[in-house]
Amino acid sequence: MRIADQQLFGLLQGRFQQISQRILLAQQQIASQKEVSRPSDDPNTFGQIISDKSDLSRAEQRIRNVEFGASRLDAADSALATVNQVLSRIKELAVQARSDTATASDRSLIAKEVRELHRQLVQVANTEVNGTSIFAGTKTDLAPFVLGPGDTVQYQGNAETQSVEVGNGQRIQITVPGNVIFTGPSMNLFDGLRDLLASLESNNGTGIETGIGDVDRALVQVAGTQGTIGALANRLESTQRSLDDVSDLIKAALSRHEDADLAKAISDLTGQQLALEATARSANRLFENSLLNFLK
Amino acid sequence: MSGISQLLGIGQSGIFAFQRALSVTAHNVSNVNTEGYARQEAIVSETRPQDDRPGQVGTGVQVTQIHRSFDTFVDQQLLASQEQLGRFNASHGALTLVEGLFGDSNDLGLGHDLNELFNAFQDVANNPADLPSRSVLLAKSQTLGADFNRTAATLTDQRQALDRQVADTLTEVNGLLGQIAGLNAQIAQAELSGQQANDLRDQRGRLIKDLGERIDVTTVEDRTGQLTVFAGRGQILIDKNTSYGLIGLPAGSNSGFLDVGYNPGNGAPVNISSVVGSGRLRGLLDARDQAIPRLLRSLDTLAAAVATEINRQHRLGFGLDGSTGVDFFSASGLTAGTFAVALTDPKQIAASATATGVPGNNANALAVVDLQRAAIASLAGSTFNDYYRATAADVGTAAKDAAQHVQAEELIHEQLENRWVEVSGVSLDEELVNMIKYQRAFEASSRLIVMGDELLQTILSLKR
């Protein structure tokens, strides 16, 4: 076999090119810290990365949804805690007023305080979060409870609820409409209070007795809603935990799919640099052996 | 007397022959780095002997041939490899540019836009009455639209750029054909008078390889040393000293892009695009008419599906202003290039499923969100994301295949080139040895003449 000079040069050139390409690849991986950054790097894995990113984006959005829902339920829960306190205070006052020793003027004084508490309840029932009424069903742009003449209160919201998406086909309700809490389902709290106020002012002992029963039933109704809200909040909380887990898992998968193994990339780089040096040295030796160096 | 002058003649023949051989060696040495140069060799043999007693006496040496070390078989294989290399390099170059459109790794591009779009729908579902959330949704939809448009425009630009390359390549091919035909004539003329046109043949070989890199050809050498060059299915590109050029034929059915036309010199040019089997032209045509249009069609399908499905659901809902039956995206056209957001008023985003549920009802927004993971009939039952993912993987596979073809072909080409150089390349060591060999022989021949002169002196001194 003849060895022509162009073969030697071509071989060297090819080797240098190959090694340079590998060095470039390792450097790119180290710089971007990514092993797969173009579809052709690994078409399947690239597809997997697209899926991972979509899954991750969805999981993170659902975490935001859950946080949003939790803040709405928290607001409702603390509003209902106030309702509970106010109702308890009304009951206390009504029990005082029921006493046989209470005079008509005592009862009318108590009526004044109960009326203030009644107004406070209306205010709480119209609670807004960021300009959105939370007890209006989906009529969130309205103050749902309107005070009319003679201590009457009208509900002008609707019975719809709002849900957020927390999983494939999974939704969790994040609002409870006011008609379930205040004007139903078992009793209309505001009607009961209106009647109680009338009884207090008209010095009607039997009416006050009935009113106390109404307040008790109202307390049960509110407590029932608080239970519902607590259960929804629990679901959100456990969903959040599993979404956090899912998002961690996806991040791990994504990293597995696209991240470069830095240790490997760096050792590749070092290895290739060595190869380059060795090639350069051997090239030098190769030309030392040329006949040219011996013909003087 | 005649014996001595014969001696001088033999010495002279040596001096001439080895001088010639040294010239050949020098020519080799000086072309050690010339690509496509085939090593030459001075073939020497005895000159015709003289009849004498008791037998024939030699008369010296002569150079009978300047031999060109050349292996036609390897050369043909090298040409074929060059053709493949030209083809795969062209398609690889085009696909590498195309796959750059998939910026998913850096959270750019259509996949990312789709995720953002559905997230924006979720935010509207959380806060249906909130105008800023709705404006964000419109902005995200416009980003998706702009990226669809930009991708389609880039791909169309790519096709046009490839078409210009086709035109340029055709011009180059015609230039090469003219040069090869010219060399054919020179070689025939030189060899007619018994010469060997070694260097002209080297030049022609180089041009044939340049030609092969652009279009696949078959060559046949006739008895006069001229190459007949065929393209495709036997279309004659060069016949002796005449070349028949290729021209670009604009195809009306293909956006006016050029087909490869063959001009037989009489009558209308023939479209030979389909019979161009290899070379850069094949790679360019494949990328321009196959790979990129396929990707464009996939993106059109995706764009149409996104617009149609979201519109269908959106029309069922109610906007903050009570509007219903409104399209979210423009319903006309429905290609990636024309994809556009139809809504301009964020109040018209139909988040509510009921007229009475406005503004807090979000059921329709959630129904749109469900489309993100729905099996879409027009996408053969895959989700938007899966379809996009398959499209990206498809382009990736094509680009990877092309890269692997280039790598494999480069390897083959390197081996063949090695083989070619092994036969035809210059080895300096070998030439140096030859140089010493011929130099010595030259010296010895000159000694013969000196010796002949001394013999003559001796004879002349006899008569004193």
C-alpha cells in the first residue's frame, strides 16, 4: 500500500475536524447545560420535553387555581365566622329580652342594638374581595343583599357557584352563594331577624321566643355552610399537596430528558482536548520522519 | 569509431531520459497538494538495438510514456459519493434551519404559546369579571397568532431561498458543462497527435466531481478520450465538445418554483426534476417541495384545529356585555399564515355558560380549558399538544436522518478519497527516492560521455 502525502494531511485534517466538532458539542452542552435543545438532538426526547413542559405548565396553573380558590374560601370562612359571632350576640340579647322582668323600654333598647347587629350582618353578607362579591352566586358585580324598608333584606344574587380546574376533569367549587347561607335552604335568616326586631319593638314575648328559635336555626344553617367550606378547603389543600408532588416529578423528568450530564460533558471535553494534543504531537513526529530531513 | 560515437549516443539518451524523468518527478513534487492531481510516472525502456556481430547491441534508453496513475473504478465510486454528499448536505442545511423554529427548549414557540393560551383561559375562569385577566388572554392569543404567522412566513421564505439556490446551482452546472466540453475538445486534439493529456484529464476530473456534487451524472469515455455526460434517464448533457444546458422551468402549480428543465437543443425543454436522483439539486428540491411543505401542512392543520375548536366552544358562551355566538379566532382562511384573533373587546370573551350567570359564571371558560386535553377529531384524535409534539419529532427525525446520512457519506467519501489518493496521490518520500535514483543515473550517463571523450582523445593521440 502506498501512502501519499495527501493521505497523511487528509487524515490529520479529518482527525482535527472530528475532535474539534466533539469539543464544540461538549462546550455547547456545558454552556447551555442542556443535552437536548434541538429536535434533531433526539427527536423522541425532544417530543417528551414538549409534553413535560406542557404538563408542568398545566400543573403550575392548577397550583395557582388552587391558591386562588383557597383565598376565596378563606374570605368566605372568615366572613361566616363573623356572622356566627354576630348571631350569637343577637341570641344573647334576645334571651335577655325574653326575661319576664324585661320592660317594654328594656326591649326597645335591646332592639336598637339588635338592629345595628342586623345591619352588620347585611354588610358581612355583601363582603367583596378585589371588587367581587363572594356571596352573590355569579352576580359578582352586585351587592347581593339589599336593605329595604321595614328591616327587609332582598337577595338579588343567583344560586350559581364558581369552580376552578384542579385536575383532568376535576373541578372544585370555590364559592357558596348567599341564598344557601342567609336566605335558605332551611330558613331565611334576615326574615327571622326582621320578625325578631318587630317583636322586640312591639314588646311581644311570644314573638321574641319564636325569634330565639329562628336565631338558633340560623346558627345551625351557618355552621352547616362553614362545614361545607371547610371540606372544600381541605380538598383544595390536599390537591395542592399532590399538585406540588406532580410538579416536582415533572421537573425531575424534564431535567432527566433535557439536562446535560455536566460531569460527563466536562470529562468528554478534557478527553477530547487530550486527543487533540496527542494528534498534534504525533503529527509533529510523523513529519520528523520525512526523508527530506535526512537529505542535506 | 562507430563504437565510440555509439557510446556517446547511449550516454546522451540517458541524459535526455533521466532529465525527462526528473522533470516528471519535479512536476509531481510541485503538485503534492494539488487536489485531484494524479501522480505521473516516466516509463523508460530500451531503445531499438542495432544488429551487430555476434549479436544485437543496445543503443540506450528512452522515455516511452508519461503514465498517469489512475483507477477508473475508484474514481467512479468517488463521483457517486460526491453526488450523495451534495444531496445530503443540501437537505441537512435546509432542515437545520427549519428545526430552529422549535424553540421549546427555551420556552419559545408554538407549544409554549398554546400552554400560555390555556393558562390565560384558566386565569379568566378564576376571575371571570376581571378585565385585566381578559386582556392578558387576548394578548396571549395574539402572541400565538403572531408565532403561527411568523413560522409560516419563515418556512415560505425558506422555500424561496431554496428556489434561488436551485437557480444558482443550475447556472453553476451550465458553467461546468461548458468547461468540461471545452476540455473534451482540448484532450481529443492533444491525444490525436499521440500525446497523453494527463494534466487536462486531471482538470476535467475535478470539474466532473464539481458537477456531480450538484447533479448526478453518468460518464462514458469514447475512443478519442472525450467524455459523454448523461443526466437522469440518459439526457445527454455533453456530447464531445457540445454541452446542452439545464434551465429553470417555473412551475405554476408550485408557486412558480423552478423545476429542472433539460434543453435538448431542438424543441421545448423537458422537465427532468423527477429523474434528478442525487446531488445538491435533489437535496434542494426535496427540502423545498417535500420536507418544508409537509411541515407547513402540519402547522396549517394545527392552526385550523385550534381556531375551529376554540371558536365552537366560545360561540356557546356569553361575554360580559351579553354577546354570544362570537368567534374567538378568525374563522376564514384557517392556515398558519392567516391565523388571527377575531376578538378585540375583552368584554366579549365568553367565559360564562349562561346569559344570567354573567359576570361570575366561568363554566364556558372551563369548557375551553378542557379542549387542551381533548382528543381532536381533525388531528386524528390527538390533543393539540400531542400533534405539535409529533410534528416537532417528525422534523427532528428528518434533520437527524439527514445529519446521519451526511456523516455516513462523509466517512465513505473519506475512505474513497483515501483510496483514490493511495493510487494517484504524490508521496514525497517516493519522489525523493526517485529523484536520487534519476540524479545518479543522470550523473552516470554524463560519466559515459566523459569516458567516450577520453576514448576519442586516446585514439587521436595515437597519430603523433
